[in-house]
Amino acid sequence: MTDPLRFLPFPKAAVEQSLIERFEAQAERHPSRLAVKSPTDSRSYAALDHERLRIAHQILNERGDCEEPVVVLLQQGVGLIAAILGALTAGKIYVPLDVDAPGGSLRPFLDDCGAPLILTDQATLPLAQELAEGKLAVLNVQAATDTAAEPISLNLAPGRGAYIFYTSGSTGAPKGVLDTHRNVLHNVMRYTNSLEITPADRLSLVQGASFSGSVSNVFTALGNGASVFPFDLRRNGDAELGAWVERERLTIFHSVPVIFERLVGRGCRYPRLRIVRLEGDRATAKHVSLFQRHFSPNTRLVNGLGATETGLVRQYWMDSRTELPGDAVPIGYPVEDMEVSILDDEGRVADAGSVGEIAIRSRYLAAGYWRRPDLTSEKFESVPGDAETRVYRTGDLGVLAADGCLTYIGRKHFDGKVWGRRVDFAAIENELRSLEGVEDCVVALVERGPRANELVAYLTRDESTGPSVSAMRRILVARFPGQPVPTRYLSLESLPTDQHGKIDRRKLPLPGDERPRLDEEYVAPRDHMERAVAACFSTVLGISKVGVHDDFHDLGGDSVRAVEAAVLLESRLATRIPSELFFASCTVARVAEHIRLELRSPNLVVLSPEASRPPVFLVHNYSGLVLEYRALAAGLGDLQGVYGVQFNGEPESYTTSARLAELAAHYVREIRSVRPRGPYYLAGQCFGGLVAFEVAQQLRASDETVALLVLIDTACPVGRVGRLAHHFSLTRQVRRLARLSLRDGAADLRKRLRSGVRFAAGTAARAAYARFGGRPPRFLQRPTDIHRLAESRYRVRKYDGDIV
């Protein structure tokens, strides 16, 4: 005997009918089986079939059988599903609206769809009458219980409109997605065959009818003789969610990740659930971990990609032993008749592993946007030579691996750049979520006036055990070197969600002016200089209270605000403030100390304040700046003072003569202004090593002790002629060119010839100014050119000390 509850694959041919024909077949096959059950009401297939016919007759009596939209305005429950089936039976296009939304917010949708009729019940009748304003018909589906329930045969075509869903998160004009009976049934087929739905299955419905994800639950259940269980989260509360799942012995639970978190928070084990479906928002490694801790080894987790415009597109299956391939949870592999590609910014198919926009190609995409042919043409592209196939560009970013597995990155309009550099939102969020004490987070670009946008991390976390802002910033800087990371970190009790449980970025609050929790306790400024610097930090960063040990970057500083801070301090204190001072670890105390030193010595930059050990002097490279030493200074620790020796155009005679000994003599005087006696610790990279070498020579000639001289990647100069000969040696150039293409080799040779000619011309011009007097023009005073010329003229003398 054949088991009536066994899995029967959904045949492709079965999509060529109406949703009502499919439901009628199940009602005839399983009349006594449970069709729908809420916490307070239930219907068998026979009873639900009778009720949808009664409602359909009411609609036909009111509006006839023309294809037109009707608004469905009922609370989550049995009556809602009966009304949807009644509208479809009467040949109407149902338009579900959220009964808990303010009446004013529903008006644009009602006006846009142009529905002449609102379906309602006793509970929502006042809202329906308010919206109708006496201009639309209102039908209370509970009022006429004596209406006939005779069979109705309208011969509904598969291509007839089934519903209009207004998508959330859009701005401007309403955007209603119209879909057909055929496409909805194809989506049911994809779910049925992938999840192996049987009449014994019991499917959850925890999100309202205005959420397009409800379609898969309702019609997959009722199209297979299974049962659907609506649960009103707003009225019943999430505290009852777990007990309800257990009590109703559900086998398939579907929700967005945020609602799933509420389910596992109830502490139940749910042994009867065989599948947990997560769709509608991005799932994270945290959700996989929660699943593996709280569910039976027999339960499977399915992370899927779907959209109102497409239905189900991809699925990624996991169980209690699954190890994720990376930080993100994939959305997986193809389902039937839904082809995915990744498009670059030019609309071309991107290579495997490249981030791009997810595009979906199929014959079963939504019909389009209601009354928006312009938007339909823009988002749904036709395929030449195939009138039935179109391509929908989702506005989502993703990556396709070489094996075809798709990973979701985020919404394209949430993607962005900070100061011209692209931000990897998903990677930053995943890294923050992995930190102990951080429950969830969202990273967003926040408008901060005309200057630019600011990258802000919003977190739900335990501040007593979780990392400080200082620690989080250090972790992200180390994890994403050279890339933008959040400048502000805001702790929230919970991340805001919309009516469907999805994270709603529009509700994220703007950063305030409160001081974040840092590694250092607050210490008030102690003198005039520290108060001036703290006031500057406060003005530029918008922080009301700044302590002397607060770091500029921990408070929200970045490279652009560093320039603003330097300019502001210069205007207030009438002294030169290099912006690179703010690029390193930079506290109020350190900046104040630098300014005090700057008033004494303009060539020295405090990279780390003096401590118990003698300071190290790090000499600049060709650029004249000391930015490259900030990581080294930080690595030496708090017990080691570090000065950067930077070039600021002095002494003036050096810019003309380009004699390295003159520059070194000037630096000796500056170094001795802060440390009159040795021992001295000197270091420099490349050209800086050569200058440090000459400084050491002059200090030793003055009977001072040089305890340490470190030359980092410093070559011994070979003189001007030797240097040029080496630069242009035939053998060396032939070896270089052999590794390049003909085109690249010619370009490289032209570049090197121009460089050599410029170097020789600059050398001759400076020699003329040195001989006949006068200050060279600005274009001959570029630090790099002056230092290279000084290097070529320098003659190395014997050094008796130790060199590292």
C-alpha cells in the first residue's frame, strides 16, 4: 500500500496551472487533514476550502471576476489565509498590508495599487474604514457567514496576476512587485523538491502577510497537503515562540536571523524540527553556532537567498558538524531554473572570487513592478533571442567561488567608500562579531555634515566583559591594514529592526558627543597646553569630554580630521603642527609635549614620550617625513622614548649646497637641545641611515658616546658618477627589460631616462645657484631631489663604532 504522506516530487508541468487548482487538488486528496492552525483557531482542508469559496463569492458579488487588486487587511491568523485564497479564487490580485503600521504610512501603498476593495474582519474594520474614506468598498469577510460556498470555476490562467508585495527599505515612490500564479508555483516547486515537503510537514508562519517570505510558507504547505501555523509575534510575544514551536510539533521553522535568535533564546531543544530555514537577512557564524548548540543532530540548517522579485535562488545546507569555509555563511548553490552570475561595475560577468552585483537569470522572475514600466525595464533586462528569459539585477553584492558556491556580501547601496577607499562592511562586521562579549553589530556610513561620511560600528555587547573601543580599533587596524575601519563605536541595547524582523539601518541613531569607553580612565587636562589640545580634539571630533590620555583615533579621528586638527591647533597656538603627528598613536599629552618641543626644536617630532630609557632618534628618509616610523615607535613600548628627526627646509644653506654634513650638523644641534649629553641611540632607514651615520660621526668627534647606530636598508653611496653609471648600466637595464613586454619595457626606459635627465639638470642648476648666490626656486627644493643629490656627493669616512 502506498504511503499517502510520502514525499512526492513537484513536477515541472504542475506550474502550468493556478494556485487555486493546486490547492483544490490537495483539499480533495486530504479533506480531513489539518490545513492551518493559529494559537486560537484552526481549519481542516475541507473547512478552509469551504471558507475561501464563501469569501470568493462575496468578492464576486461585489466586484465581478475582472483581474484587479484587492487589499487584504487582516491580522495574522486563519482568517488571513482564508481571505488570500478567497481573493485568488475570485480572480483577484491580493495586496497584503501591515495592519500594525500607522494608517498614514499605508496610504501611499493603497493609492499606488488602486484597489477598489479592502478585505477585512471585525478586528481591523475600523482601520479599513479609515483608509477607505468612503471612496473604496470594504468587505468584512466575517460578516456574511451564510453566503453560499458553491464551487467556482473561472479557469484562471497560470500567467494571471497573483499578488502585489510592496518591498521594504525603498525610498521615494512605492514599489510594488507583481507576480503570477505560474511563478509562485515554480517557487513552491523549488522549495518542495529541495526540502522534500510531505503532507506530514508542519510549517511555521511567524512573519506577517505583508512580508513576501510568507508566500513560500503558505503556498508550499497548502500546495502539498501539509499544515501551516501562523503565529503573531507582536500579539503573542517572542517569549511564547519556543513553547509554541514545541507544542505544535513543527517540522520546518522559517524566519529571518533576528527572530531565530529569539527562538534559541528560549532554551528548548526542538527535537521534532527537521529543517530551520534562514532567509531575508544575512546569517552569520554566530547563528550557525547557535543552531549547532541548540538543535538535534538530525536537524538541518538551510541558509538561502531569495527576493520578492525572484523567489528562492540559492541554498546552503548545514548540520551539527558543518565547518564554515570562511568568516561568512554562504548562501550556497543553485536551485532549479535560477541561474546566478556576478557582474562588475561595467555590467560584465566577473571572475570567480571577485565581488560584484548578484544578477539572476530565469524564466520565472516576477512579472515586474506594478504601474512602473520604467523601473521594470531598468531592473529586469531582456535576453536577446529568448523572449521568456530575463535578468534581474538584485542590488546585492556577492562572491562566487570556483565551485559555484555563492557568498552574500551586503546591499550595494550600503556599500561605499571612505576618503576614496572601498569599505568591506561584511568583513568588519564578521571580525567584530567574533570578539568575546560582542553579540551582534552593523557597520554603516553616517553623514557627518559637508566634510564627508563617517564609518560607524553599532554593537550590542556586554561592556563589562567585552573589549574597549581602543581594543576593537587596534584589532581592526591589525586585521585590515591600510583599509578604512570604523572611527566611532556605539553600543545599543538591540539593533533596530523593521516590522518583518530585518535589521533596519534607517533607524540607527546618529553618534552623540559622549566619550566612549577607552583603555585609559578619564584624566582632565592639567595645564594650558593640554587644555588647548583637548579643546581641539573636542571641536574636530565632536566629543564633549576629552582626557589627557585619550587617543585621537580612539575618539574617532582619521587622516582627514588629522589635517583639520593640525590646522586648528596652528591657528590657535601660532606654531607649526605637522598633521603626521596625528597619524601615529596620538594622545592629548603627547601632542602637548610635541608642541612644547616644537617651540624649542622644529625638526623633532615626539613619536613616543620620554620614559625610563634614553630616547631613540629616528632620522627621516628621502621624503623628509617620519610617518614610516610610527609602527616602530609603537613596537618599542611605553618605556622607550622615541623622537622622529624630520626635514623642514632647514638649514637654508643645505637646500643650495646639498652637502649632507651640513644637514647632519644641524640635526646634531637639534638633538643636543633635548639631550645635551650621551649616550645617543640613532637609527635611520635608507637615506635616513646615511644621515644617522654622519650624525654619529660628528657626535663621536665631539667626544660623545653613541651607544647604538642602526642602519635599516641603507646602501653605501658610490658617488655621483658611479651612481649614474650603476643606474644606467647596460647590463642592468637589459636584465630589467628582458622581464618586461616590449610596450612596458619602452615605457620603463622612457621613465628612467626622464628621471636621469631631471636629476642631472637639477644638479647643474643647484651648482649654479651655489656658485653665483641666491636661493633656488621652489621646484629645485623638493626634499627627495635634494637628499638624493646629497647622497651622491657624500663620501663615507671610516667609523670606529659598532653598526647594526
